[in-house]
Amino acid sequence: MVRSFSVKSNDYMYVIYVSGLIRSILSLHDLINNKINAKEVEAERAKREKEEEVEKKQKEEELRKKVDDKKAAENETK
């Protein structure tokens, strides 16, 4: 009877150990996926900011060109 309880206890401990290992592995997998997703989001954000900066520079250049053209037109009329 003692041996039977001992075997049963060992079986329970084994199940607890294996379930703990599985839970740890799944948590690590989720952590890695989260890190990968965070890097992708950061790369997209950096790309979007760069595109916005380029668009802003283009708009400034267009505005500057319009102002220069207007000044040139005013100088020609004088």
C-alpha cells in the first residue's frame, strides 16, 4: 500500500513538473512573438515618420518655390 501511494504521488509530481515546463515554454514563445511584433511595429512607425518628414520637406519646398516665384513676378513688374 505504501508503495502504491508512493507511485501515485510520483505520478502526480511528474504531471505537475511537465505542466510547469509546458507553461514556461508557452510563455517564452509568447514573449518572443511579442518582441517580434514590437520590432515590426517600431519599423513601421519609423518608416511612416520618415515618409511624413519627406512629405513635409516637399511641401516646404513647394511653398518656398511659390514665394520665390511671387517675389520674382513682383520684381519684374517693378
